Amino acid sequence: MSMITISKLGKSFSGQRILRGIDLQVEASQVVVIIGPSGSGKSTLLRCCNGLEVAQEGSISICNQHLLIDGKIIADHALNDLRTQVGMVFQSFNLFPHLSVLENVTVGPRKIRGMLKEQAEALAHDLLAKVGLAAKADAMPATLSGGQKQRVAIARALAMQPQVMLFDEPTSALDPELVGEVLQVMKTLANEGMTMIVVTHEMGFAREVADRVVVMDQGCIVEAGPPGQIFVNPTQERTRSFLQAVLRPASV
């Protein structure tokens, strides 16, 4: 079953074409990883998938709901409903600094889904245990490491019980030694069958976890296929040159 269908998506900003005729389909429980050079439109595409950016051309359907039809966004009330089905984790953690970890995770279910406090807190404790932060429920965000903050952000997104998760370079703001703890949580979600689109520069994660890898450049999808094809036998020269640059062994 298709969870996300994107057709002929196009977006311009200040006269510059950011996305050019994007076609993409994501099946239920599939992990699609989007890679490519900076400025290729990866994050813009992801943000179009929950209405944070609005494309002027094309259509988007998510979880059997239309988000964009022929360049026209659906009504705001329907958009808010759709966002409860689509969780998003950003580069920056966007935690509420004045709320505890537990409060950060429960605020969405309580305010948007109308969940009772006791139910929301029970769900939050389960999710914090899932991301390895059961002992941090009462902590304030300022006391956490970057990796811990990002894992709280993942738990907060999961608390809305979404059908789809979008990750926009979730490890790019982290110190290298903290990247692994976040990627491990994402691997667990993938193994549990969560439908995911991940924009990342972590090629090892793409190789290991992705069902499909999408390569973007200059607002276009250059190539898409299983990791074995993309990383071992890419068909496009642009893919080969990009991978040669990002996979080149670091000089000592």
C-alpha cells in the first residue's frame, strides 16, 4: 500500500527553481533515504510532505489524504489533521526549553489529540524507555547532550502515534560521538516497520537501513534504487561523482 505519493512536484523561491518535477512513491513500512549535495532540494522536498513548505506545482498524497492537488494546498483544518499522522524530526531539536522532558513528549498528545494526562504520561514513559532515556523524564532540555535532545525529539514525534516519520538530517547538528545513539533509535523504528523518509549524509545508515535510496541534485531526482545498486553500481555519472566525494577516505 502506498503511504506517500508525490507527482510532478515543483517549487520556486524568488524566481529560483528549488524542486523540478519530483515523482516519488513510498510504500507502507518502507524506508526511503534521500541523499545528495547541499542545496539539492532534499530538505525542501521533505518539508513539502507535511505542509511546512508549499509547492506551486504537482500533487502530494499521504496516508490516503491529499495534501496538495495541482499546486493547491488542502484546507488548514485538514492539514492539521494530516500532521497528526506525519511526525517530523528536524536538524535542530526544537524542544520547549521551559518544559521537562516528560512534558515535551506529552504536550502534543494532550493538546492536539485530547489525551488524558495519565494516558499521555504512560505513553511518554514507554517512548522514553524506547529511546533509552527512561531516567531523564524529569530533566530539563538544557541539561541534556545533543544526542539526548534529538532522542527526546524522536519520542515527542512518536507520541502523536504517526503513520509516517520524516527525518531532516537528524544527526547533522551532533558531535560525531553522539550520532550513533540517534541512528540506533532510527534503525529500531525501521525494524519495527515504521514508514520513513530520511534526509541524511550518513551513508552507512543509507546502506544498512534503506529499502530505497534516492539521489537528488539541483532540485531533481537523479537516480533511485536499492542501496546495492546506488552504492555499488550507480547508473548515473552524477551519482558516481557525488559518492566518490562523500565516500573518499579522510586524509590522515
